[in-house]
Amino acid sequence: MNAAFEKHCNILDYALSALWRRRLKNGGILMVFAAVIFLVASFQLVTSALTETAGKVLAAAPEITVQRMSAGRQEAIPLAYGDRLHEIFGIRATVPRIWGYYFDEVRGANYTVLGVAPDMPQADGLGKAVSGSVPWPLGQGRVVLGRAAAATLELQPRQLFSFFRPDLSLKPMTVAGVFRPETELLTADLIAMPLADARDLFGIPASQATDLCVYVANPAEIVTIAEKISKILPDTRVLTRPQIQKTYQVVFGWRSGFASVCLLAALAAFAILAWDKASGLSPEERREIAILKILGWETSDILALRFWEGGLVAGLAFLLGITLAYFHVVFGGAALFKPVLVGWSVLQPTLSLAPPVTLKEVLLLLAFTVLPYLAVTVIPAWRAASVPAESALSG
Amino acid sequence: MLIELENVTKVYNQGRSNEVQALTEVSLAIAPQTMVCLKGPSGSGKSTLLSIIGCIFAPTSGRATIAGKPLARLPDRFLTVHRRATIGFIFQRFNILPALSVAENIVLPLLPLGVSPKARRERAGALMDQLAIRHREHFPAGQISGGELQRVAIARALINDPPIILADEPTAHLDSRLSREFMQIMADLKAAGKTIVITSHDPLVTEHAAIDRVIGVKDGRIDVP
């Protein structure tokens, strides 16, 4: 075997035994570092999982949503507005939708209510998000619930519940199905029902809806068509699907970014601790290095030894941290960070997240955690390697 | 001559307020297969002299040639390479790493040379047999007796088969029995062809029959009586 390779194997072997000899100190550093990496990795994994989940769910959303605005607030939009859009070439369909919120005073919960027209082109996408086989479009008085909403309404085993109309009369509804867990990020508090039922619940006239959903033939024309709609209907707000997706990304990104700043501060504190630990050579360590040098170890060999020690601690902490983070996010539903990262109503989604662990993500984490650790230990390692060999002599 | 020093001066921290002149124009020649004792009080410059002979650093001025190589011309890295091929060190208190096993201590000089584990085991085994410490091979060095410890230190100094053995106050912390035992091993090594330089002011060393020459060192100079 090549002598240079054998030499590095020998130094690695010695580094392992040195780490074991100082296992209390190194174990402490490893655990703290692994905890920091676990936190940073969990945030990154949960953010990318949320963004991906949101992207998948929003793929079924209409390409353009038109809302009527008055005095800066949203109002019901007349269906006649849809007729004025027929002149725009490229629009496949214009469908009314009810999107509102129902506050359940008894349970203190806020549900998102979605009234879906039977002819909505992408309603089948919504139908696919339901567990089991549910007849779609939904029949009158039948609803599909998000899991958190179903749990809050305490429906098991009954399938019937009622909400109050604005005139305080009761509107009965029957549960036809529950949304699949993987869509829970956006469906946790959702109650989907036929458009007519949603109108009935909120007391919205048949000639109106909360939104008009516009479907276009060519997705590349979404922005152009949205601009044309804005010109034809100047009192409306026109939202495109990419804009909504971007909003979700920004929301998750902001929350994650805020938390990441806090965690990077923890990482910086750890780097200072690592510096302190690595630079404060104990008398035994100084003596050991002096002995090794006088026995023929070069400064570069001592540097390699310190790098192996640092690299092994950092590498092991990285593997431990990222593995724990993966289990925390995938199997633990990111329990530690859920309150920070998801949910904007009383009902928190219980997520089933499958973060995409790509090489890019791993390298990014490596760059933010292991590299700073190795960087802050460079000078202490150099200092250690510069211990004069003659200090092993009696003086 | 295996070791030749000519007008060697060593100044520590040259040009600074804490400048110290440790050696002044020392000239010395040591022939192969001889045993020489450097004798002098603490702070006399013995260890600095030993460091130069041991290729730990080059002199500030003068000429030092060890095993045919002039030290002043060798950059630090090559000084180390030359040291590990030429010199075996035995320290005061032996400087054995107590947490390592006896065998691990002995093979320490071989690690940066890229010697394979098998070859290391063989070479250490032969030396442990020679010095009668094979039965302690896997013992932590911190748990063996003083006599065994000195043999481990000797084995470590010999593992690279260097022509020169340097011993720095080797008997300072040994009783007279172990000191005599140590000197006997040194005598055997000299008979086997090694050149040995010992710093000591212990009469058991300076007056030992195997010592060819005692060189006095005082105030950084060779002390001529």
C-alpha cells in the first residue's frame, strides 16, 4: 500500500484513539454540535417539505382568482362579471366559488369553507384529495372535511352536524369524506361543500360568489390574461396561481428564516465554544504533542491529526444531527417546530411530511454547520501543531 | 565523526527583550559507537546542546553536522525527517503516554512513516522480546512499574533503528538499581554499535565503565577543568 496513504490511515487510527481517550470532552462537544445541527436541519427539512406540500396541493388551485374589492376590502362578486371576461381569448372556463370562514363559537374554532361549483374544471383534483371513494361532485348537503376540522367537530361515529346561517337557523350537513393526510397543510381546517350549500350557509345570493375562478387554456398565458382581466374589471383583485404559491413560499420562508437566524446564533455560540475548547490545550495535550513532535511527527502530521479529530467529531455530529432531524420531521411530524412553522388558524394541521433530501440540501447544511466548525478550529489546530518539540525535554 | 559541532551558538528570542544566549561557541566531536555524558547543573545549556544534537533545531550560528548532514542548511521539515531517521530519544521521566498501551507507545515514531500495522507489530514485538517486556504489551503504560517504563522508553527510542540515542536525564527519577539496569542496557546498545549521548550529573551515569567521555557544560560553554 502507498506509504502516504498508510501514513494517513495511521494518523486517523491515532486520532480515533485520542478521541476515545478524551471521550468525555469530545462526547460533550459532539452532543452539543449534534443538537445544533439537528435544530438547523429540522428547520430546513420542514421548510422544504412544507413548500413542496403546498406546491402539490396548490397545483389543483385555479390558475386565476378574481375577487371584487371595495374600500380596500373584499366583497361578493356578481356572476355577471364572469360574462364580461368571455371576450378574452384563451380563457377555458370561468366558474364561481365561495371561499369563506365560519367561526364555531362552541368549540372556538375557525373553519375555512369552500363552496365548489359542479362544473369547476379542477374540482376532480379536490376530489382526488379525499380519502376513499367519495362521489364527486358532492351532492346537496354533503361535505368533505379536513382531519383537524373533523376532530374538532367530534363527529365519530355520527356523520351529521349543523352550522348556523346568518339568521341563526341551523343548516344540517352530512360528512361524505375526509381529506387525505398528505394534503393536511392546506386542508386541516377546510370544509368543502357544493356551491349552493355554501351560499346557503353564508346567505350569499345566487347571483353572487366570493371569487370567480378563471381557467386558461395555456398556462404560459396566465400573467397576460390576468392583466387583461384587471383592465376589464378595474374594481377587482386578480390573483394568479404562481402568486399564491409564491406567497406560501414567502410565508414559510419568512418563518423559517426567522427561526434560522435564531438557530444560526446558536451555531455561532457553539463555534465560540468550539474555539475555546480547541484552543485551550491542556498541559497533557501540550505534552503529548511535544512528545509526538520530538519523536518525528511533523507539524503537518499534528495538523492532520487535529483535523481528523475535528472532522470526525463534526462528521459524526452531522450524521447524528441530520438523521435525528429526518426522523423528527418525517416520523415526528416536526413536533418541536409545528407551532412556529405551520398553521394560521386555531386548527393546527397534524402533518405527514416527506422532505425531499437532496444532495443540494445536505451540502447546504454541511456548509452552514460543519465548515464553520472546521474553520474556527483551524487556528487552534495550528497553535497545537506549533507546540515546540523541545518542550518535551527537561529544560 | 558522527556528531560534529563547531563554534555553535544558540540564542533564544533573538532581538527581543527576553533574549537568552543558551550556548556560546561550543565545539564538540563525538565518534560513532561511543557513549558520552554531558554533565552540568540545571540551566547550564545541556538540554539546548541535546536539542541541537537531536536535530530539534539548528544553531543560531556555527556549524552542526549530525550523521553527515549540516543542520543549518536543512529546513524545519527536513530537520524532522533527518531526526526520525537518525535519533532515538529517551526522556527524563520517559515521557510515555500513560493512556496508550505499551505497544502503542513503542510504535509512535513509526506512525508518520506510513509503516503498516503488521510491520509495526513485528518490530515492536522484537524489541519487547529483547527488553523482556512482551508480557506487558497490551497493558496501559500508566499501570506498569518504573523499570518496565524505562524499557518501554528504550524500545520506543530504538524502534526506528537510529544510529544515535540521546537520553535526557534518564536516571533522575530512578532508584540506584534501576539506574544501574538502565546503564547496562545502554552499554549493551553501545556494544551493538549505537552512539549514545546522555545528559546527567548522576555519578551512577558519569562514572559508569561504559562511558567513554564526560563533557562538562557550564554557562552555555564546554567546561574545561
